[in-house]
Amino acid sequence: MAEKKRDYYEILGISKGASQDEIKSAFRKKAMEYHPDRNPGDKTAEAKFKEVNEAYEVLSDPQKKERYDRFGHAGVDPNAGFGGAGFGGGFGGGFEDIFGDLFGSMFGGGFGGFSQSRRNAPQKGADIQKNLRITFEEAAFGAKKNIVLNKLTPCDECGGTGAAKGAAKVTCPNCDGTGEVRSTQRTPFGQFTNIQTCSKCGGTGQVIDIPCSKCSGSGTIRKKVTISVDIPAGVDNDSFISLKGQGEPGKNGGPNGDLYVVISVEPHKLFKRKGSDLWLEMPITFDQAALGAELIVPTLKEKVSYKIPEGTQPGTVFRLKGKGIKQLKSTRHGDLYVKVTLEVPTKLNGKQKKLIKELGESLDKSSYTKHKGFTDTVRELFK
């Protein structure tokens, strides 16, 4: 029994009424999570990656999505018979697949024109994903970076045609321009015609008479390309930037693919980040904590003054409003939270030790709010 396919909305983690932007965003997140480059050798992740791509292929196409919403997987499965005109599909992909594949051989390729037109149709180029590591400050304030890609580009010798100068595409001699090669077979049930894609022209019906010597007729060459990327202020780990048309070249006049730049941020020596807020641990001395003091607090941009009150306890957190990181796609900034820690002196001379001892002897438990409460609690426990 065939394994039941999972719901496409469940695979992407979205609701049925999700918009195209939500579908695209969910796909990118899942695709990055299960991408083979991030999960080398993980067969489970590889299977989930294919599953995510399959779900997006259907839900990102309004016509396929409509059929899927009405009929489930049967609405987008060519073998189920829901792709034809009777179910709102017009004479689209479902009709071509069912009649071209199932009945083409039986009737001598009467529907072969559909499959050939699909092969000759413009195809979008492949998307590219590139990881980019930036500094903490570049993530906070934005930056302009250059990235180098080794990718396919149109051949500069032939202009992407694949043909040598003065040469042109001619009708494929192997299939006579049909894009298909037929073979007839006699069986006990009668004579059947088997139709296969022409291996010489790839189903296009045309071949290059004299191929370009630089790209060997492919129309593309692989070379290093430098691309400038604007990093917006507020990006964080796993943020991605989409550069339309900077992916691999399209085929048959189709558009180029897109480039997705995935951001990773180096940690900072002082600050920790939580969303758009910053956290800082700042040591203070005993006299600063006891008597209060005006601290010079570092931020990402500058140093600011902040006054702490008398009796400040270790672990106290102060908030400096608006001193955090700019929120992505917003003018607002997060806050800076400063947690003070008490630094106890480790090197004391005799005079200093004496003074501290005299100070300690001059203080009683009423001077220590927390100490007093702790002592009383212990007394109650062992009373």
C-alpha cells in the first residue's frame, strides 16, 4: 500500500489561508533548515528537503494551489486525472501530462506537440544560496559587502546562443525536428509506438551546426563573479537577503534564478544580543556599590554616563532605553540592559586589610538588608 502523503500546508508549517508571501517565507525557512549543505549525509533531512520543495512547487502556483485546496493531492497528481479541463485546469499541465504520457504512444504521438512545447518553453534558472559572515557591528548598523560566486554565466563568446560566429541552429537530423524518437513494437495486444525524448537535441528539435569553441555549445560558462550586497541594519543570524536575477541563467529565454544570501553574525566581546536588545555585564567595585557612583557605560556607538544609587546589589539590572540595535524594517531601536557584578579586590596590603576589618566590625546586620532577612529565615528553620 502506498504511503500516505503529508499535507503540503503541514509540511511548510502554515495555515490553509496563508498568503503567497507567507508561503514563500515559510519555504525559505524550511529549505534552509533541511538544505543538504547544512545536513551532509543526513538522509532524513534530504527527504524533508525534497518534501518541502514539492509542497512549495504546488502552493506557489495559484492554479495548482486552487486544485490542491479543492481536491487534495489528487488535484495535482497527473496520474489521478484531476488536471484536465473538467476540473478547472483548462488545457494546462495536467491535461498535457495525462494525455501526452498515457495516450501518446498508443495513438502514435498524437499529443506529442504538448510535451515538445513544454521542453521549448522558457525556464527560470536555478537559485543560488550563499552564506555570508559579518561582524556584530555590521549587523547592527548595516554595511555594503562584496561576495564572490563561481557560477554559470552567459558565454561572452557566443552571447549565450551556444553557436560559433556565423553558425546557427538547424533541424536535428536524429528526430527531424520533432524532439522525439519513435520506435514501433509488436505485442500480443497489437502494435504500439514507443516515444522517447531525442538524446541528441534534448527534445528541442534543433541542434547547433557549429558549436561555440568556448562553451562547447552549452551557451554558458562558469566564472567568478563579484556581487555587491547591501546589508540592512538589524539583521541577525539566519536572516537572508534576496537578490533577484543573480542566480543561474535561465533556459530558452527564461529569467535568471535568484541569489539568497544567508547571514551569520560573529559574536561580540562585550555585548550579547536578544532580538533588538543588548545585554552587558559590567563589574563595579565595593565602594561604588555601597556609596553609589556615576558609571561610564559603553554602547555600540559611544560611551554614556549612568548613575547607580547607594546600596546597589550585585546582579541588579539597569535599562538604557533606545541604546540597543535598530529593528529590521523599522526606525525603532531596542534597549541596552546593564547587569552589574561586584568585583572583590584580590590584592590588599596590610593597611587596606585593617581598614576593611574595622569597617566590617563597625557594621551590624541591620546594615545588610538581605543578610538580615537570611539570618532571620535560618533562625526560624532551626528554632
